[in-house]
Amino acid sequence: MVPPLIALEEHFLSTAVLEEFNDAYQEQFKAIPAAKDKLADLSSLRLEEMAKGKISMQVISHACAPGGPSPEMCRQGNDQLAAAVRKNKARFAGFAVLPIAHPDECAKELERSVKELGFVGALIDNHVNGKYFDGNEYDVMWQKAEELDVPIYLHPTWPAEDMMQQSYTGNFTAGASRSLGASGWGWHSETGLHILRLYAAGVFDKFPKLKIIIGHFGEMLPFMLQRISKLSVRWGEQKRKILQVWEENIWITTSGVWSLDPLKCILGNTKIDHILFSVDYPFEPNENGLKWIQDLECSGLVTQEELEMIAYKNSEKLLKIKAPQITNGVH
């Protein structure tokens, strides 16, 4: 029997941001024609799609906005999402979108979103025009997340133009170039690199209770963890080894990866209570997530209790939410 499912890399696009960043999504809208309507919807269509995958609850977040939305766009987007969450409190929760190019404003909007709107954290793009968030100017954001005791979901985004030219352009088609720079490779490796940069910069020493979520089975890090552990001793005088930070500060989700093979590795080096189910809706259909959970249940890789932890219990604990009881996909 499928347990309740909480999914937490599930996206929407606010009216304000969709108008501003529509061009950035044209390639994905061509590949997934229904995505635009699904991204814009925060009511009946979303609930219908959740029912197809037996999703009990979505933690909804803003899809990426290259270069970062303005503070005003973020406020508008968060207010729009909060209104939808209020109408469906049992089925929806919210991650804030933050004006990531403006660290001080990030802290202010995160606090507003958590304290006034009831959001359970934030989801931010992995960089802004190629700039990562290990610099001291971003301490105010990390400090606020630690103070509020909410996680930050570090999510892939498109490469900046110079990154695209240097790393993902070559003797192959433009389509291959775009894919290599995005969901075909670069999104994931760049997000994994960001976690390592935060560690090397001492961010986890400054903020030892910081909680960061990364998707797509850990953005490649679990498969390099032993080698990273061995070589990271050269990275400075951090107070904790990277394996301890991995165990205490990092959570990973299953978003958009529908093989059990990666999980076999992850179960060997990642605490079971730091593994969280997710789908990556609407770029992935909820039915894929349901099939993956069913395959996992039949695989013998985890016990029933561990299956339930991955499916919803870990998210309940981390985000302080509660999965509703769903019958035949209807609350």
C-alpha cells in the first residue's frame, strides 16, 4: 500500500515573474507544452495532477528565474502563493522565493514569508549570474534561515552566459549545448559544487544549525562523497569534517530521478532520515513519482518504516507539517 506522499520540489510561476522571464522558459514549454498552464495553476488543475500520483501534499516553490527576481517580484509571488496555500492548507505548503541578487532583502523577505505568510522555508536559484553564495555578504541570509529554523532548498538554474560559453558550448548542436548546461548535466554538477564551496568557505562553521536541501538525489555528491571526504582536508581549518556536515546539515530529495540504482549508493552513505521524496512537478509527471515509490516498496531495499520516512515522515519532521489522509487521491 502506498504511504502518504509529501513532495517538495514542486513548482509554480507567479504572474509577475512569468511576464518577465517568459523567454527563458520557451525551450521547456516547447518540450513540455502543458507545463505553462500547470506552472500558473495553484488550484483545481494542480490538485487533479496530484491525484494522478497520489500526492498528499505539495510544498510549492517558485521555478527558477535567471538573474534573480526583484524584491518586489518576490513579494508579489510569495503573496500569490500564500493566498493559494490559505485556500488549501491541508494539501499545500509554501517555500518562499527570494531576491537572491540582494542578500539583505533575502533575509527580510524570508522572515516575512515565514512569520507572516506561514511558509516553511525558501527555495533559491543555485547562483545569480554566475555568483555563488559563499561570500560574506550572504551571511545575513544564512543567519536568518538558521535563526528561523527553516531549510533553504538550493535549486539548479541555467548557467550564466560566460559559464555557458566556457563549459557547455562545443562541437555539437545548440540543443545539446543547452541540455548539457542545464538538466542534462550542468544544473546538477554546479549545485553540488555550490555545497562544497559553502563548506570550504566555512559557512557551516558560522551557522552550524543551517539546514540545506538539494534535489535530484544529492546533485551528484553522494557518488563522490568518499573522495571528497579524503581530499577536503586540504580546504582549510573547518571545525567539522565534511561527512559530519553532510550528516547534520544536508537533506536530499529524489526529485526527477526514477531509477533505484542511485538510491543503493545513497543508502550506504546518507542517513535515512535525510532522504525526502519529491517529483519536480510539472517538469516531471506525478505518476513517475508514484511508480518510483511502488518500485522501492517492492525492491526490498528499505523496510516499511524506512519507506514511510522517505515518503512523508522525514518531510513532516523537517518542515513541521502534517500529511493529510487521502482516499483515492481526494482529501
